Amino acid sequence: MKARRENHISLRGFVSNSKGRSHGQRAGKPPRYEVVVMAKGAKARAAARRQRDKWKSKRWYSIRAPRNPWSFRVIGETLAEEPEMLIGRNFEIMQNELDGDFSKMHVKIRFRVIDVLGADALTEFIGHQMMQDHIRRQIRRDRGKIDDTVDIVTEDGFYVRFKPLILTRERAKSSQKNEIRAIARNIILKTGASSTWVGMQKSVMDGELEAIIKEGVSKITPIRAVMIRRTQLIQSGVVVEEGPTLEEIHAQEKAEEVASSEQDEESDVLAAAEASADISEPSEDDEIEEDVQSEEEGSEGEVDYDSMKVPELKELLKAAGKPVSGKKADLIARLRE
């Protein structure tokens, strides 16, 4: 109990005066101490001040897709205090955001971080999954549904699990479903045994494997749709180092940034030149306005003698020192000379 109380109390002594006596005590005796108990709120505030802000110690990392077939493409960013904390972290992205195929907006692609180099988190493809709402929209009461789970080993040693889904146009018998399931399983096993993991990724994502299965099972009964609704990487195999290296990708990205900045500068210069040319060169509207103004000024400079009376014309002729005899037309012609 004594040790526990020491964490909650502090001792404060009285300061002695100039004569060597402590306040309220006789000389030669030790000073008195009083016990000051810290409030819980004060302790919490002190602990909060001592606590380190974890967000300030975190840094941004770029998540890059695998080297083959995506050439270390940047697919996202994430925060972490240490690079080791990123290892094993999963990242999901929709397929239309990855390859621009908007017919695959319902397909979710999954990656897992396997290594960190500098500010780049390198990943591997660990499978895909179709959205459940898309699958529910395909299933109807009057259609047959065939599910299956197939585990394969690819040519390069990857152990992968496939989950196909086959929908028939009409209700199917149990014997037909078993036959369709067996044909689809054989096609997936043969294709996986003769293809690499990267090749299987491409065939699944572009729908090639689904088309092969549909062609094979259509002999049993009319098929409405074939979907590989999920793939899952269970164990990795031999990774083939194909495609550009990360250093080459960095150099290419820097070159693209320089080229884009130069293009932006050129476009700014051209825009400024066009703006100055528009200011210096008068437009057609300005020319028309100037012509109208000049005509108005010319019309203002000419005196309308036809609207004047003969006495007024004679006054002008007298002021000009010209003869005042003759008709009005003669007077006007004489003034206009």
C-alpha cells in the first residue's frame, strides 16, 4: 500500500527564511511536508501529453500491381509506420478500374503485399470474386443452377481454387447437372495443368475460360451463363520474372512527368501568345464599329445645305465672300466648291 500511494502523492517542503528558520518551526528541526494528491484528470492530461502521435510517424506507400502482366502499375496508396507492417496486407480493386473494362464492374480483384522497396509496396495476385448482388440477379426460379469447387495445380506450381457457376435456361435434371459439373471440372483441370498462373489470370479476367466451358456443356442442355465466380490462391509456386523492372518503370514515369510538364508549359505559352494576338489584332466587330464611327464623324463634318433656307445660304455665301445671286441649287453648289 505504501508503494502504491507513492505514485499518487508528492512531498512539498517549506522554504526556510533568511535566519535559517523554517516557517512555523523552530530552528534545528527538519521542515514540515504536506501531501498533495494529483487529480485523475490532471494525470490523464499529463499522460496524453507524453503519448506519441502515431499519425505523425506514418508515411505513404504506393501499392503496385505485380510485374507480370501489369508492369508494376500503381493501383493505390496506403499508410504505415514501418515497411514490415505492410507485409501480408490485402488490397482490393474493381476490375474496371484496373483495365478499363466497364463490363466487369461487378468483379473484385484482390492483391496481397509481399515486399516493400523504398516507398513501393509490391503485391501478388491472390484471386478475384464476383459481387453477390450480380450473382443474385442472374438466378431465377425457372433456371437450373450448378455450383462446384475445383482445386488445380498450374504448370508453374501454383495451387489455386476455382469456383464455377453454371446457369441453364430451363430447369435441369440431376443427371444433367452431374454431367455438366463433370465436363466443367475436366475443362478447368486440363486448362490449369497446361497453363501458368499468369495465363489462368488472363483467361479468367477476359472470359476466355468461361467461353470454353460454355461451349463444352452446351451439348447437354441450353446454357444461359457460365461464371467463374471466385478464384483463390492457396499456395504460391515459381514466379517467372518477366516484364520491365521496377527501376525501368521509375525511369519511364519520370520521363512521362517531364514530358507532361513540358507540354503544359508549351500549352501555357501558346495560350498566352494567342491571348496577346487577340488583344493586338482588332476583331471584325471592332473594325465595323470603327467604320461606323468614321461614317458618323464624316456625316457630322458635312453640312446639310438642302435643309437650309435661301436667306441662310446667302448669309453663308456673304461670309465666304462669294456671289449670292442665282437659285437655291446654284447657291448650294457654290458653297460646296
